[in-house]
Amino acid sequence: MRSVQTTVVVKNGPDQAFTFEEVDLDGPRADEVLVRVVATGLCHTDLTVPTMLPPEMFPNVFGHEGAGVVEAVGSDVSGIAPGDHVLMSLRSCRSCPSCAAGHVGYCESSLLLNYMGMRMDGSTAYSRGGAPVLGSFFGQSSFSQHAIAYADNCVVVDASLDLTRLAPYGCGFMAGAGSVLNVLDLGPADSLVVYGVGAVGLAAVAAAAGAGVGTIVAVDVLPSRLEAAGQYGAVGVDPSALGDTSVVDAVKEATGGGATGAVDSTSVPAVLTDAARALAPRGTLVVLGLGAPEFAVDAIDLMQNGKIVRGSVEGDSDPLEMIPRMLALTASGAFDVDRLITPYRFDEINQAVADVASGAVVKPVLVW
Ligand SMILES: NC(=O)c1ccc[n+]([C@@H]2O[C@H](COP(=O)([O-])OP(=O)(O)OC[C@H]3O[C@@H](n4cnc5c(N)ncnc54)[C@H](O)[C@@H]3O)[C@@H](O)[C@H]2O)c1
Ligand SMILES: [Zn+2]
Ligand SMILES: [Zn+2]
């Protein structure tokens, strides 16, 4: 298939606003899927990654919670056909040791497949005036009207479902739900403390509420976010409203001695240090946030109390398995995340960025 002209939302430099441009998009290669994007969620990772890239990695197209309709598939693609409705998620090679063990988030080719801005052979799917425009972000770069994706990161969904309400299942909702359901595996006797209740943190709260976790505590600096967590039955802790009490003491009190499970989505070093301190003996902290390269951990506390501090990509989920599972949970009422979504037109993307930062909304979904 020949290349198509399409509109993308591009970043021309690390600190630049999102702008719209017309570009050429290659037709799908043998292993590729051409998707007409209907909606894409905005995840904090779309905002953080550009600030971490060198100037030579621009112009670049981000967006990694895409949902759309398949327009064409390459000759080697099976299981996906034109007309299918798909959600796009992270890529993996599906053959390295981690992938073979089902842990696709830790694929040995993950960086190349999701973050390098190009295909494995160094080519880019997008170009303007013959010059390359970087993309291939999470194998989709779905801040675009059309995206090139792959069978390993596309999940076919029921065509009767509204794609605008499904886009965030490809990353933000999956990272939160997977942390609780796959990594921590909590039950009624447990407590979960979520540090940072934006889209990822609230998805963790929603999954925990659905799983009947005994005590859920939300820590955030934005009152609107604590209120949203409270709607799932979570106890809110606002660090600025504690007076002489520390966050660690407030969390220990709310959980009856410490969290058996905790999730951090703030990536603020001091918050991570407190989160490890406020674990119960043998409790586990899951580090999800992207940003802080380092934080301090009390090694004696860690050793004496058998605590675990570990990271996770997408809550250790395989999107091909986890997305259908989350959709079934939502349908049964056990993963109530639809209320977190606010649709925006794609041309309102810079407003959506401002609104998520202020706490006015939780999960913007951009719609063409
Ligand atoms: N590991 C993964 O697979 C994965 C997947 C998706 C997102 N992420 C990362 O998770 C993080 C959260 O993403 P999001 O889209 O939910 O972002 P978000 O901006 O919606 O949420 C972050 C929340 O943290 C709160 N916060 C900030 N500083 C705080 C502090 N000092 N104390 C308490 N709360 C504080 C904010 O008020 C906000 O509610 C980002 O770093 C993102 O890159 C990781
Ligand atoms: Zn792999
Ligand atoms: Zn994301």
C-alpha cells in the first residue's frame, strides 16, 4: 500500500508545546498494521519522555494509548483484519526469555521497540518533505490521525464499544490495575496505599476496591484527586494538612501499622522514601512513576522487616491478556474507571495537559 497523508500532533523540541502538522505515513510493511486513530489517552509518560530526550530526537510524535479502526494489514499479520477495532499498547518481541515467560514489559528489546523513535531498521514511518519525523512511540505514536502498529501490541475489541472510553486501557489503567492484581495480589486482609492518585493511581484504587482490599489509602497533594479516590472508599491523606504528624505516621495509623502493599506514581524521591518506611513488615512497594532516578531507602528497616521495594512496567501485564481481562472486570463492575475519563478534541491537547496538571480532570482522552 502507498503512503498516506495524515495529521500528527508533533513535538519539535523537548520544551515545545504540541503542534499539528501534515506528514506522510508509510503504508504498512509485512508485519505492520495501519490504524485510523479514533481516540488516544494522554498519559503522564507522554509529557515526561520528551523532557528526557536529546534535541536530535525531534521532531517526534508521542501518544501511546491509541484506539482506532484497522485500515490495512501487512501480509505477515494474522488475527487482525481491516475493519477491526483495536486498542494499542506497548510492544514486545514475544521471543526473548522475559517474553517467553509472559513478562513482556521486561522484553530485552523494550527500549528499541518502544522508545527509540524509529523502527528496528532505523527507518521512520512518518516523514515530511522527505525528511524523517520520529515516532514508533510504544509501536504506535498515536497522537496522529493514522498510526502504524503491530500484531504484538494491538488488541481487537468488540466493535460495539465506544473507543473513546477504552483508549486508556492500553497504558494508564493497565499499569494501575496490574500493580494491584498481578504484582501485589491483595485481598480483604490487606491494605493498599497509593501515592499519587492521578490516572494510574486511581486505576490502582479502582482495582483494589473491586478486589475487596480491606483498607485503601490515597496520598496526594491535590484535593480534587483525594476526593476522586474517596469515591472508591479510599481514606485520603493530604501531606499539607497533617500539621505535626508525618505522612509515615498518618499512613501507619490509617492502615493499622503499615501498608501490606503500596504503589508510587509520584516519582518524587521523598515520597518514595516515606512509602518504603510506611510499609508493614513483609510489605511491598511497587515503583511505577517515571522521573526520579534515585531515592533513599532505609536499608536496616528494609532488612529487619523483610520489606520489598520493586518496580513494574505496566503492572507486569501482557496487554493481549490484561486488556480483555480489565474490560471484563469493568463490565462486571469490579473495575470502575470510566468516570475517570474526560474527552477532549485533539486540537485541545495543550488545554488537556494544563487541566491534568491542575487536577481539573484525571484522564483526558483526545478524540479526532
Ligand atoms: N510504570 C509504568 O508502566 C507506567 C505506566 C503509566 C504511567 N507511568 C508513570 O506513572 C506516573 C503517573 O502517571 P499519571 O498519568 O497517573 O500522572 P498524573 O499526573 O495523572 O498523576 C500523578 C499524581 O501524583 C500526584 N503528586 C505529585 N507530587 C506529589 C507528592 N509530592 N505527593 C503526593 N502526590 C503527588 C499529583 O497530584 C497527581 O495526582 C507518571 O510518572 C508516569 O510516567 C508509569
Ligand atoms: Zn522480548
Ligand atoms: Zn502511559
